Amino acid sequence: MKAAIPILFLSMLIPAALTMEAAGDALDLGFSTNTILIESETGRDCELPFEYLINDDGSFENGYAWSHDGALEPYYGAWAESFPQGWVRSLAFWFTQTGDWAGQSLDAYIWEYDAGNPGNVRCLIPDQIIDMPAYWPTFSAHEVEVNCDTGDLHFAGFWGNWPDEQNGWFLAADEDGPGVGDPRTNISPLATEWPQGWHHPNILPPFEECKNLGIHECWVAGVHPTAANQATWGSIKSLYR
């Protein structure tokens, strides 16, 4: 669901140089308890038997992103949260920006759960153009229809489509919640100071306080009768070009 962003926030810009902390291509905006979540229609169609699943505590204190060498194809620099088995109707992502959004797209994913990390791609919804994210310290919600039978415990998330370029937005991060989920990020082989592949974000200096990420699911237990909106294997292979 597209978030409605008040004009007030469209004119609000805090230069990244004043707020952003960086370690290589891993970026964060710094801890703040003065963030704002824009009320939107996200989740309005998530009615019984569907349920809106979140792992965070309903507030966010930071924003995380990968840029340049940290954001490479097929999905290095992706972010994910784990959720239980069921049918996923849609995903909602909470984003903020500091002025680098220029119409970038995202690829939404459902990954199989593999020994505590995202494994094989279960469903892929590529090239989703989102509305302009709110400006830091405000977060806006951006919804992507998925319609995916997860088959089991799984990870849900996205990859921002800006390979080897500046990030278009930052993902909301909960840094003072209970940490009930399993947030993960996929570390690029070019980020040589850190281990490659899927890891909890808190192994990285900019993300060390991470408890959960702003990734939510509209979910129902069991299998929904509607056919899954999955990409073909050919389109998935094209990510590896």
C-alpha cells in the first residue's frame, strides 16, 4: 500500500553528512528517539483470517542501508526478517531517506528458512517502484503484494535496486525493542572486513544495536487457495547476469 506523505515532510531534509555514520558501505543514520511514523493505509486489507505480523516493538530509532560495493547483484545488501509458516498476502517496509531517492525500485523476496538464515528463493516480486520515502527522522510504510505460500518457517525481505551506487533509502531499525525475530542482512564479498553472506546485522559496527528491522507481513496460517504470484525461474536466473 502506498503511504501518503504530508507536504511538510517533503520539504524537510537533514543533510546526510550531518547525521550519517558509516563503516565502508554500511550506513546508519544514528540512534534517535524522536522519529515519527507516518500513519498510512498499510495493512488495512489485512483482515481476518489474515494477521499483521511484526517483530519490532512498533517504533524505530535508526535507519540502515548498504551502498556501492555493499549493494551488488543478485541481492547482496538485502535485508530480511523471519516469520512462521503460512500464506503471505503482502509485505510492508518502513523506509526513510536523506535526499538520494530518485525512483529506485526494490525486489521483494520470500526465502526458505535454512539453518537460521535465508536459503533458496521461494517467491520473488521484482522491480517494485515505491512512492517517495519520508525524510529522516520520519518513516513511511511501503507495501508490496506478494501472495506466496511459504511452505514453512521463512524469511521475508527485499533488495534495493541500486547496485554499486548510492542507496536510495534507509530501512527502519528497532534498536530498543525485545529482539524477538531473526533480522538478517546479506554481506557483499567486496565488504572484505566482514564475513560474506547472511548474518545478523549486529555483527557490523553501524548496526550493532539492531534488534529488529522494519519488515512486516500480512499473513495467514495454512495455505490460501489463491495461486501464488511468483516470478518464473527464468526471471530469477536473470538476477545472476
